[in-house]
Amino acid sequence: MGSPAERRALAFAVDKFREYGCQEAYVMPMTVAAGVNTSSGIAVGVLKGRTGRIIIIGGHIDSAGPEVPGANDDGSGAATVIELARVIGKSQHESTVVFCCWGGEEEGLRGSEYFVAHYPALDSVALMLQIDMADGSGLLLADPDGPWQVSAPRWLVDASFSIFYDELHAEGLVYPTQAATINSSSSGQSGSDHMPFLERGIPAIDFTSDVSYPIHTPLDNLANFTPSGLPRSGDLVLRLFERFDGGVPSRTTEKYWLLVVGHTPFYFSHTLLRVLALLAVILAVIALVLVRRRRPDPAVVPRIPWSIPKLSLVALVVQSCMWLSENVIGVIRGYRFPWPNNFGTFVVLAVFCGLIGLWCMLRLAARMRLSADPYVYYFRAFLMLVALTLLLSLANAELALYPSLALAAVAAAMLVRTPVLKGVFVALSPVPLIMLLFNEYMGLFQHMLSTLRLGSAAASAAYNGGFIVFYTLVSLPFVFAFAGVYRDSGVDLFWLRRFGRSGGLVLAAAGALATGAVLCARPVYDRLWEPGVSITQRYQLGDARGTIVMESGEYLAGVRYTCEGRDTLLDGRSTQVTVPTQGSATVSWLAVDAAVSAPSGASDTTAEFTRRITIHPTLRPYTVTVSYHSASPFLALSPWAKGLRRGSGADTAKNATFTWYSFPDTPLVVPVTFTLRDSQQVSETVEVTYDSLACPVAASRPLTYFTPRTVVDAAATFGLPHRVAP
């Protein structure tokens, strides 16, 4: 956002819009976005129709960083928008078409948000169609959802699936129900530029290709891009435009939970979801009452204390075996994250290792003594699932659907008397929450997780321990439910006793060993997914002896680098290395000047003055951040926007930050007017970041990309130049 590359791309789009017949073509400037200063904007092309009714076709034109080519995300979407301008411009049409290539999407939909807030003819917009990634190697995801469960009208979703399958006879359009449920249950910042339009009540939909593509990395390039997705997305949007060129059935949004079966969308209103959740709770209460009534006589079946903590220990051990199984493979293979390209196989390994943990706990359970009363276990499962249903109901009805379905399945397992049906219902009970947690965006999530930088053993322990505890808590209601159903069935449900013999361990261990062998033979990374290594050099202004740190989420073993004439090959299992230097680099990339106006009395105890910072970078910087801090509250005002990128920090009464993102023209002048108390001191830090290295460092390793950064800091402290008279 705001880079010279983005500005060139915006200018290119405007030229094409003009070439293809748009009567108006311009860049709508955006000088502030996400609370930071920028020179971004939106490329706009207006192709006038017979009426003033407007259909917007958009795709964002920025990538996620200076090292990210953005071929798929979203060069492909912007290219498709430009091509649609060429195609639609060949014929007369009823609606006026506004083609938009948004800047700043990667910073949180800033271009589309700015457009919605400032476009004068927004009330004439009847429909918005967005293309965000158009790679052809995987599925095409339909996204009709905005933040807080606001969705496109049903007629738009129906038309999308009907055109795609019945008219274009294409394959692969899906709706990610579970991922969409999570994303639309918040502000939806992982969505796309159609969302600000839905928030304003304008029908809008986005089409996104498979998110398991290596977006937001240098590997999002043309070599990895499959062009067949361009006509797939383009033809779909073109047909939608043609269908609704004469008008839309309604200009509104709706609220529903969407499930697509085959090629057919099914809609569930939030009222219906609440009714289903209520029925699940009622069914669970009925089961609770009946199970309590048939509790065994304590004189016949004595109450055994501590059954619930003992069973919780079983769940903890099983989850630990499942989660830590990937660590074993990682130790064997020498990878911190050994699963980026083999997630499905690691799930199989986790199941086998979980069975090993279960076998061990079954052997121990004979000595632990657990209650034979089904009510003891069902009551806990009931409490946990009802509490989760009610808690998520406070958020929204869509999220609450998943624990309510689980609750209904557990209640049904306790109500039916046939052991086979009991087994079926209790086995199905965790499926809704499993689908929610391991949703359609899991491919993207697992690859993002592998970029986490765990620089210490304590951080690694907290990472693993946190996931183990989380999944243990998620599994507990189903562990309790299974125990209750097992005791209530009167039979060896799922042959649990048989599995607890020696044969069960042999089968589980054999499965784990075979799966582990397969994983040890498979490549962890490939040309689509590589680990990234950052090389960050940090200097104080005027000091050549800076620090150079090489850091990665993955182990750095095998990285070869050259610095100041010395070649080094890293080994071992570290994720962070400090590169030794002689301080021979001359860092002359930055100069900072400050001019201060004479203070004027704001009151008897405060004074006001302006501090004018002039930043002279000899190279165009990637980002510039000027921050102020004082031990007591102060007031700082400036024509610059005050804030940090992506909401990474909030200004307080004692802190103020001014940021430019990215690649501003130089020099930069930052005037800030301060109101300070008598004798109050303020510390100032100017941090200038470059996307190149001051001290040359050449680094390489197969299937690895490197991100260079140099950060130069300038610090100062100032206050009132004289005591304010009382």
C-alpha cells in the first residue's frame, strides 16, 4: 500500500480503463489509511450505461509486502477486472459500470472502505462484484458474507451457483461454511473488499480461489500461478453482470447460515438456528432427567470419588500424545515445523499416537477405579455443552449451532436404548465442533502457523502446552459423554476392553510407525511453500556498530551466509542467530533535524509549542514511525495521521505515534504541536525501516526465501525550554 509499485499499477489500470472506453478514468487518492499516512488510492474507471444505476466490479491491486509479487493475491483479480472493462466496453448496457482496483486491501480493506465513505454516487450502487485471487489450481470459493453475519441477498448467491454450474458448466465453486461462520462472526478482516459494501446494505459477493495457495509470501509469483482461473472467475462475474444489468431484485442484505449441498444453496435463518439450539437444550434436559431417574442404587453401585478428574487426566494424556507426535517427527528430521505439506498424514499419525495414549490410560484405568454411574459423566458433558451453546449464543446464532448439534447428539445417545445407535450418536457428537475448528481455511492456517517464531525453549513449551490444554478442554465434554454412554449401554461399546489388551497397543504402534515412516520419506517444503528467514540490521543514528539478527520460524540449519568477507554455514537447531560484524558498515542513510517554536502559554501550568522534525533518508524508506512518550499525560497534534499499522498499538494519553506506510517521497517533515506541563519531558524516537541491508549479507539455502530489513533509530528528549510562570 502506498508504494511506487502500487502507484504504477494504479496508473496502468487507469490507462487501460481509458483505452477500453471508460468515459471517466482516474485515481481516487487516499492519503490516510488504517490510521497511517500513505500515498495509496483506488484506480476507478466509469463506463456509462443508459441509466445511472451502478454495478461495481472490483479487485485489489496491492500485495502484502515489498517482497511479495502478488501474482495471485491479487494481481489476478485486478487483471480480471481490467479485462472485464475491455469485454463489457464493447457493447451497450443499461447499468453504469464502475471498475475499481483497490489499494490498501492487505492493510485491512482500506481502499474499499475509503471508497464507500467518499464516493458521491454510492446510493446509486445496486450491486458489487469482487474478484480476490483467480488462480486455477484449486477450488473457487464464493464469499457472500460481511462482518457480523451480514450477507448478500439470496438471489445473488443462487444466481452465482446457477450460472457457474448450469450455464458455464464449470466445476469447483464451493462455499466454505465453517470458515465463513468464524470469519463473519467478527469484523471480518480476513475477508475482501466486498465487505464494506455489505455493511452499507449493498448486495455484494466475492470470488476467491483456493486459500492454500502461498499468498503473502514471495512465492506468490507467476511461476506458481495457474492461468486457467482467470477465465473461470471472469466469465462468472461477466454472466452475473449480464443477468443483473437490467436491475437487481432487491437492494438489501440478509442474515442467514448458508450450507451448499452439491450445487444447491440452502439457507437457515438466525431465528431457525436459535430454535434449533433451544430444542437441543430441551432434549438434553429431558435426557438429564431420565438418566438421573435410572441412576443405580448407591448401595448396589457405590459412588466413586474423583472420577471426573481421573477422566480429565485421560483426555490430557491422549491429547498430549496426539499433539506431540509431530514433535517426534520434527526431532527425527531436524525441522521445527515438519508438517506444512503433509498436514493430512500428520492427522493420521496423531490418531494412532492418541490411541497409544488411550491404551496406556485404559491399562491405568483398571487401577484408578472410575464410577459406573452414567449420570456422573453425562451431567458434566451436559453442563459444558449447554454452557458453550449459551456462551456462543451471546455472540451469534451461527456459532451456537455447532455446540447445540453436539449437545443434541449426546442427548440422543443417552436417550436411545440400542447400543449400536448409542455408539453412532456419540461418535457423531464431536463432528460439528471438529468441522468448525478444522475448517476449510485449515490449509492457510497450518502454513501461517509454521511461520511462528519461537525463540526460546519456554516459548516452545508455551506454544505446545497451550494447544494441548485447548484441545483437551474442547474434547472433555465428548470424553465425558462417551463415558456416560459407555456405562449406560451395558456392553463393551467400540470394543474398548478388547482394545485395552496387548493387541490394541500393537495395532496402534504399528500404525504410528508406518505413518511416521511415510512422513520421514516425504518432503516437508517444496516450491509452493518454503520457510522464510528475516535478516534484520538495526543501527542507532551515527553508530556503525549495529546488530544483525537472522531469524526464522524454522530451524536455520543449512543456511549459508557471507558477511564482511566471512563465509558461515549454520548448523544446529536454533531459530535465531546474531551475525557478528566488525562494524565496518557506514550507515549514512538517514539524517534528522529538529526545529522548535517558542512556547506560548496555554494556561497557568501548561505551555504549547511546535516541534518540527525533518527526516532526510538518502534512500526511500519502507516505513517511517515517529513516536513520543512521557511519564505523564500530554497532548500531541499534527497534520499527520496518528496511529500504528493494522491496529498493532493504540495511542494513549502518555504515548503518541505517527506512521508513514510505505515508501514515502523524501524528505519528510513531521510537525507536531505539544501541550506540556511545566518541566515535563518527552522522549522521541524516529524509526526508519528500509527493505535492503546496510551491511551486505548474502544468504542462501535451498527452498528458502530471505527478507532483508535495516532499521535506523534516532532518539531525543525534549521539554519546555523554560519554567512556565505560575
